[in-house]
Amino acid sequence: QVQLVESGGGLVQPGGSLRLSCAGSGSIFSINTMGWYRLAPGNQRELVATMANSGRTTFADSVKGRFTISRDNAKNTVYLQMNSLKPEDTAVYYCHAKIVPRGGGYREYDYWGQGTQVTVSS
């Protein structure tokens, strides 16, 4: 069974920083794109940042220049470094990955983490 486990959320003041981590575990053959989405009350889920195996990244316009994404492929882990946080960044952040599990016929599936709360408030 494949799982994504997130860590690193919490409460931070405006202008502060947090780093989120998401580790994939279980019977994994390969991981393609990894990334982060967020869901705030009253809003739709939105893409925050993604990173492909090639290293190509995608960012929401609202976080460009403030957030960075990185991966440690040896650890099946993706990180989201969030700087200059704003109250509007408050949301539950979800890790997402496109994973080919072992024994799955080389088919790619979408996996999601359980979510971690990020609250930006003074």
C-alpha cells in the first residue's frame, strides 16, 4: 500500500516561514510529479506548486517569489518552503503525487496526503 505522509504545518505570524514535507512510503515503483495543493474555507482546492521528475516546476501566481519546491528522490520526499507568509496563505495543504506502484502493471495513480493545517495570523 502506498501512502503520502505530510508534516510541518502550524501557526506562524505574517511574514514568517514554514517548511512542509511529504514522504511517500510503501510499495513504490516510481514517482513522477509531486506537489502541493491547498484548500481554504469557502474556496476551491488550488494548485500551489508542483515539481516533475525532470525538475520542471509550476507555481500558483499568488506564491511565486515566496514559495519554493524541492525533492529528494532517494527519500521519495517533496518539500515546500514557504516564506513571507500572508494571512491569505491560511489553508489545509495537501501533498499530491503521481505514483506507479509495484505490481500495478506500470500504471500511474494519483495519491494524496491527509493534509496539514497552515495558519498565518498575528
